Amino acid sequence: MDSLHTGDWYALLTALNHEQAPARLHWLATLLVDALKRQHGASYLTNVDADAVVAALAGPLSPARIQAILNDVCHCRDQLLHVTGLNRELVLTDLILRIEHYLQPGTLLPVPHL
């Protein structure tokens, strides 16, 4: 995931825009959850083989930013699974643009709701 080091999340579009997009978004969500776990000191991670990626997410990103990104990734995945005729590339592009927006300094993040 070179996007973490370069800050170019748009580069993820080619990896995500695939028939298996929901599965790939699920994997991204598990990486984000692992990053939150790492920040809170949990010892058990789902993606033990991707420790460097989890560390790269957990290091510079605040828990609030990770939570905002995670919420949008899960919402996007749900849309792709349940909305018929949805333009996958457009939905994924919107997701990536929102992620890049959340990473800008001073951005107001959405309030998580339960």
C-alpha cells in the first residue's frame, strides 16, 4: 500500500475497482480496525501478516480519522453489495476523495453515531 507513504490514496482506485470490490473493501476495513486496536494497545490483530501496513495506518492517523475512514469504507461496501446498478468506479472514487479530505489538516470529521 504505497498510498500510505505517498499520500496518494487515489492510486488505490485501480486495486479497489474490481468485481471483488466488496471483499477488497472488507480487507481495507480489517486493516483500519487493526490500526485502531494497535493504537489502543491490543495484542491480537486480524492481519498479522500486514503488520507494517497496520503500523503505517496507526502511526500518523488519529483514532477519529481512522474511525471516519472506516465508517465510509463500510458504507461504500454496503452500497456496492445492496444497490443494484450502482456505478462502482464512481462510488469508489467518491470514497477515495472523502478519505483524502479527512486527511487534510483542520478538516472537521463526521461525528460517529452508534
